Amino acid sequence: MLLVELRQRSQITIPAEIVKRLNLHEGDQFEVIEKDGGIFLCPVVVYPREKMQEIAKIFKEAKEDETLKEYDSVEEMFKDMGIDLDEI
């Protein structure tokens, strides 16, 4: 069992072994969930609104373009592009 202490300004230090195991870095963001008397931290990735709007636009245009091919894997897509993953 790992114990942590609530410090000034409501700060808690995540034990180093957990930080390493989850590949966490300074500046990472977390969703804080309070449930059934417990506190849960879930790592999240936050993208700027402008980037998400650009991605949404690309998806919308792709759905409307009937000439695009759908792939089941990245390997299949790279093969069509003439890229051999074993050579990279």
C-alpha cells in the first residue's frame, strides 16, 4: 500500500513508481473524479479547440469524398503508399 499526504494548497505527490509506470510527466493533466468517498485521477490529453475543429472538418470532408479508401490497419495503408515499415 502506498500512502501520500495532502500538503499545503491541496497538493499530493504521486509516488515515483506510479509516475514511471504510467509514463507521466510534469505538466500532464488529469480528470479528478470523486466517487463513493474516493478520489480518482485519470490522465487526459487536452487538445486546443482550433485543432479539434480542424480534425472535425477533415473527417467531415473525408466522409463526403467517395474516392477515399478505408483501411483496416496502418500497415495496409502504408503498403498502399509504398512504405515498408521494416525499412524504417
